[in-house]
Amino acid sequence: KQEVTQIPAALSVPEGENLVLNCSFTDSAIYNLQWFRQDPGKGLTSLLLIQSSQREQTSGRLNASLDKSSGRSTLYIAASQPGDSATYLCAVRRNYGQNFVFGPGTRLSVLP
Amino acid sequence: DTEVTQTPKHLVMGMTNKKSLKCEQHMGHRAMYWYKQKAKKPPELMFVYSYEKLSINESVPSRFSPECPNSSLLNLHLHALQPEDSALYLCASSQERTGTITDTQYFGPGTRLTVL
């Protein structure tokens, strides 16, 4: 059974810092991995999707990497801003399946 | 248009009521999903429809009944719910092509359900 964990559970940083969020999964037979952000009481917004054959994806200040063999992904946020404050979730999709398994999330607070 | 809409935004119901949640997308996506999310927890997959057919049911109790009347609409019918079913119910969609499974899930804003 696929299990997904995220470290740290919560993070508070001053504005402008670069930061790294971590996602680990137990079964390396994945199809892709997706990073989302969720604002309190709201739906999820997709940030980046990495296919299993890819090593990284970039969008603006965000960079996500994937090391499938070690079961890890990182989300790098450059020059953090207060508007980045949210919960960040990673989700792993099983090989050729439609089952997505989410990690518990990292609650990020960026202080002005 | 990359939007998934859900109605209602909030719903309060008694344990004997019957109600329905509605989800709609006009992106031409052929896979649609229902998730349940409790406070401070990640979303848990409930159902997946692919080309209007139920492809995954994650052992969800029968008091939750999904329906996909067409490729743009997904309903979740609720009957005889329990207070512990109170949660945020999220709908999502993604592109799906025969023989491949692709890409990004787009989520709706959710329906906040309270069962009294």
C-alpha cells in the first residue's frame, strides 16, 4: 500500500527566504507526482506535475524535483512571499491507475 | 476555461435527509473524481468516473451514491448520513485518453457538509 509523508508538518519563515518542502513515498512504482496548494477551507490548486520519467519541473519561483528510486520529491520555493502562505500537498498517482494518494501536507506561513 | 464548479458551497442536513452535491466542468475532461477531506487532513479518494463509467469505488459506504449523467456533470447523492460524514467534499477532473492516463487534476472549491 502506498504511503506518502511530508516533512516538515509546519513551517514559518520570514519573507524573502528560499525554502524546501519534502515529500516521501513508499512505493516507487508511480505514474506521476503532483504538488498542490490549498488555502484554508478552499479547493486545491495544482502547482506542478512531474511524470515518472522526469527529474524536475519549474514554474516561476517554484521548482519540483523527483527521485523515484529513492521515493522522494522536493518542492523548492524561491524568494518566498506572504501570499505563498498555504498548505502544500503532494499526491502520488499509481502506475496506470487512477488512484491518487495524498500526503498530509506542510502548512507554510511566510511572515512579512 | 479551467474551472470546476461545485454546488452548493455549504450544506447542512439531518441524518434522515436526502440531498445531492453537484460538480460541473467544461474542459472536455473524461475523468471525474470525488474526494472527502476532514479538517487538517489530506483529501481521501472516494470515487472515480472514467468516460462516464464508475472505475473506482474506494469502499465507500452505500449512503454515498455517485452518478455521472454526462461527461460534464458529476453528482453525489447523500442519504442517511452520520455526523462523522461532515467534511469538505471536493470534486476534481482530469483529461483521459483511451490507452493513456494523463495529467493534472483540476479541483473545485468544495462543498462544506455538516450533518446534524
